[in-house]
Amino acid sequence: MKTTDIKNLENSFKEIINNNEYKTGISWGKPRRGHPEATIGAHILELEENLSILKNDLSEEEFWKLKILIHVHDTFKGKALRGSSILDKNSHASLAADFLSKFIEDQDLINMVQYHDEGYALWKQYSNKGRYDFERFVSLANKIENWRLFLIFNIIDNTTVGKSNESLLWFFTEFHQKFSAELLVNQNMIDSLRKSRNLDGEKTNANA
């Protein structure tokens, strides 16, 4: 990626974090299942720590794109319609994707925000019923172009206090097996991150 493109990502990030909607959004939250850290801002700080740990394994482009994803993906939970589906225009994912589209033209990154909880939703179907909507998985596979980036973001977002990696590992396994995909990331990245964060005792599984 050209230096000018990296600079554009940096500038977009600065515009995002100086935006009043963003500042209001990250102040929302109280302790809840899967999120003992409470506010969105506190969640972001925890994910920033994960990003810092993984930085040496990332390109500069990946680093800045992940940083943007971290700061946008959950920021509109306070404005979202409770219980809304991922594609509902009032879901936190849709509101965040719409917000991000004001700052960047990268549709793949916008799609990652829109579908960042899709892996958990599919796992939840499987966990509850012993099966899941495979066509929904196919649709996700077609929506995301940079699967390495998307999977690394899922690692960052799901390797936190209050969460186990059960749904994450299921999602990775299904993706690689069902789509004969090359191993874009592996469990070593998850394991090293959990070890660095002292999270090996975490048992809770809740979505992001």
C-alpha cells in the first residue's frame, strides 16, 4: 500500500475519533454479560491492547484498518434498537457501517463493520439447534473480501475479559472446512494473545 494511502487511513481515523457522534457513542454502557468493562470506550481500550500485542504480525495497512474497526464497530450500541437483527437499519452494526461510510470509501471495511457479529450469530444457531443457516454463511463469505483482516479482527474483538473463544474457534473451523480456504490465521495467534492477556481462565461466551 502506498504511503499516501496509509496517510489517508490515519487521517480518516483522526476524523472519526474527533467526531461528536463517536464521542457520545463511546461513553455509553454499563457492566453486562460478556462486557464487564462497561462502556464502549473501555471495550475499545481493551481491544487496543490486543492490537498492540499483535502489531508485529501485521502490515501497516492492516494495523490502521483494524484500528478503525476497533473504534467504530460497537460505537452505536447505545442508539441501536434493542434486539434488532444484524441487517436491520437500526442495529448497532448498521448504524456503525453507515457512520464509517462517511469517512472512507472502502466497501470491504464497511462490510466488516456490518457483519462483525455474524460469526457469533451463526455459532449461536449451531449451539442452540445443532445446525445453522449455511446459506447465511455463504452470503457472509461473499460479502467479505479480505478474510485475513476480518478473522484477525474477530480474534481481537473476542479475546477479552468475559469471553471464551469457543464461538471464534468454531467459526474459524467452519470457514476453513466449508470453503476449503487456506489457513489465513491460526490458533497460535489466539493462544499467544490469551496468554499475554492472562485470559486462560475465562469461560464466559457472549457476543461482542
